[in-house]
Amino acid sequence: MKETSKNFNSYDEIECPHCNEELGIEGDDLADLITYWGENGSIEWKCNGCDEEFVIKEEVSRSWKVAKTDEDLD
């Protein structure tokens, strides 16, 4: 199993585990993949390069910064 980990801000592609085709994700596809807590489990996806099916599982993590003032956060 190949794990891919990217931040959502820079994450607009996934890689097919069968053919390594880079698949763009946008629009309505994002609504199927993204939840607030990652509670949907895995989602079946079909590669438009090789026509093979695979699964995608969303994982959500959060972090916080703490400082005395907003200026100290930068």
C-alpha cells in the first residue's frame, strides 16, 4: 500500500496506485472526498487513465499554535 500525504491547500491531485497516473481533483469531486472529521471511511474511485478501481481514505489532523498575541504567531 502506498501512502500519500499532502496538505489540502496544495492537494489537487491523487496518484492512481495501479498506473501512477496523476488524477486532478476539483469541483464536485472534492465534496465526495472531504469531510470535517474524516468520518466517511474509504471511497471507491476509478482511474480515468487505466480504468482500474481503487479506494481513497481521508485522514484529518489538526494542529494549533499558542502565543501571547497574534503578532507572536507569525
